[in-house]
Amino acid sequence: MKQEVADFLSDKIKWLLNEFGVPNDIAERIDTLMLLVLVLLFTIIVAEIVYRVLHFASKRILLRKKYHFLDKLNNGKRLRRQAYILPPIMLGSMLPFIIEASSPYYIYAERCVWIYFTVAAVMAVNALLSAAGDSAFTNSKYHDRPIKGFIQISRVIVYLIAAIVIISIITDKSPLYLIGGLGAFAAVLMLIAKDSIMGFVGGFLLLENDMVRLGDWIEVPGTSINGTVFDISLTIVKVRNWDNTIATVPPYTLINESFINWRGMSDSGGRRIARGYTIKLDSIKPCSDAMLRRLKNLDSELADYIAKKSEQLKEGKRCNTANPEGLANGTIDTNAGLFRAYADIYLRKHSMTRKDMLIMVRTLEPNTNGLPIQFYCFTTDTDWSNYESIQSEIMEHFASIMPLFELYPFQSAGARDTVISGLLEGQYPIERIDGLPYRTIK
């Protein structure tokens, strides 16, 4: 059937050329070429019809149910590229009936058709990969995954295979023969494109080990990179810093050097507060009965704590491992210990701290400025702005409440302190001096 159709078309083309006065010898040379072009146009028309049918059918399916992959494939030229893989297939099947196998032109025509098929196949596969990537990116399950990197890896593999196939077609050599000869070429390529290859390998390792995702907050010590990752490819990672500047870093830099990924903090739902003040050593003193009675009115839970600890002291119980009921973040022996107990109670009662995570108030190693006291807890909100508000509220509260415990944080003296000291030594009325420390006047 194919042979009959080819002969029929060939006769009609020769007749048409003769009608236009083309000599027979020239007509015999170009009738094959015209037949080849005619068949190619026919296959393109068939491919366009197939595309129209697929486009119509996919729209009908999407009206009934939403398929992300089909929706993305139906956009742009992606679906058309699937249909346009038909022309080289149809042309290749018709080629033996258009050109005689014994003709020297048959070999060249066959190679051109195979190259055409390879290019069309690459375009079709790339369209599928793009649709799959867009579909995965819109899916909430994969939106934070570096899909772009995986798509790029797949495309590189497709291009590499296509290049080997095309070269094997042109040289009429087996693809295995070409692959065997890539060893020497790879050595030269390593010298010429070392940075690109390192970037490719680094990007692959980042994706494979899930070290960075889109939306991760990363920080690279020793650099200005401190922000959110918004683009990941095989050769570059883009970070939007908190000052809205854009920083780029090669993936192999993140592989070779250490960096901080704050994803674990975000996933845990708690962000750490680890701040404190340095208490003046000369303000730390034993708690008097009057102080304990006065501070009972500050907080009901603190009053219960003081009463319980006072009872334990009367019974001779102290805070030790043999007496678990006596263990706490604080004591009533000193005003510093009592303040630690109050801070622990306050943090556990605060509505924006995680009660299922560590809460601790501790003293650190004394230094030349005094005794550091640290407040350690986790907030329920990891958003930067909200976190800073919670942290500021806690630190401001402790700064304002410390004088009630007759504790004062260390603060370097400034010019205003020198002036105030001079006024006080000169017997200037204290009530007329602005800027005195809180509770200086009782």
C-alpha cells in the first residue's frame, strides 16, 4: 500500500513538472526531493491534527477532574511537542518507498530522519520534565523541595544521551564505541570546566542529602549570606538576605564549608531565647525575712514557692539529688536565687513559651563585671518579628523587676553618670535630678 501511494505521488509530480516544461532528466532528479517534502508536510499536518485532538480531550478531562500534571502539560507548546514526535516516525517508515535503498542519497536521508527523531524526542521529554516540575512545585507536598535541581539533572542526562546518539548517527559508529572513548575527553573536560563540574556535583549532593530546601533560612559564617533560599539550581544557590540584598553561592561552597540551616528550628515550632544580664556582685546578699514577706505579694506562685522552701529549710531539707522535691531553678537563700526562682515561674507561666521544651534559669561563670544570669527557653512563634517581640518583652520585664529583689545589673558608667555623681556629692537636691536609677528614691 505504501509503495503504491509513493509511486502514485511520484508519477503525479513528474507529470506536473512536465506540464511546466521541466526537462525529463531534471524532473527525475527533483521529483524525489519534492515527494520527500510533500510527505514531510503531510506528516506535519497529521501531527497538528493529533495535537488538536489531544488538546480537546485533555480539556474535557480537566473539566471533570483537576490533574496538575495534565494541566501543566496542556499549557504552552508542551502538548504539541508530544504530537510532533510523529513526523520523523512516519517519515522514517515511508523513506524506503520514497528513495530507493540502493541510492547513495538514501543513507544521508535516513541519518537526517534519525537526527530529526532524536531532536523531537529530546524536545518531547523536556516538555514532560517541565510539566512534571511545575506540577510538583504547585503541590503543597513538594513546594519546598528543590525540584528545579532534579529537573536540571534529568535534562543534562537527556542532552548527554542525545548528543551521543546524534554523533553516533553522523559517524555511523556504535554509541558504546563513543562512550568508551569518553575517558580521554573527560580528563580534558575536567581541566577546562572544573568549576562547572564542581558546581554540578555540589548541587547534586545538596539535593541528594536534602541539605537545603526552598524557603530555608541559612547562614554561612564568615560571609554576608544570612537569609532565605529562594532558588536552587545545580550551579548556583540564591539567598535573599534580611536586608533584601541577593547573595549567590556555588553549591560546592556549601558542601566544602560549614553553614547553618535554621530549618530544624522552624520545624520544631520553637525558637530559642538564651539571653541574660550580668548582676553586680555587691548587690547579691542573703534574703531577710522582711524581703521574703515583701516578695510574697509579687506573685502568688512565688509566695507558694517561698512558703514551701521555708518549710523544707525548717525540716532540714535542701536541694540535692536525694531530695527531688527540693530541686528548682532557684533558692530562697539569696536574693539572686530567689530572682532565679521568680524568673523560672514567670517563663513557665508566659503564654508564648513552649512548656514541652527546656526552660532554665542559670548562672554562668563569674567575670570581672559580675555574675551572669541566663534565661533559657523556647518561644511558640518562630516568626522573626514575633520572636523578637516576645524576647524583648521578657528581657524588659526582668530588667524592671530586678530592683524589687535589690539586684542591679552591671552597666558601664557614662558621661551622664559622672554628672549625676557630681551633683549628688555637691548636695544638689536629689528630687530635682532627672535620670536617677529606678528606685533610688524610696
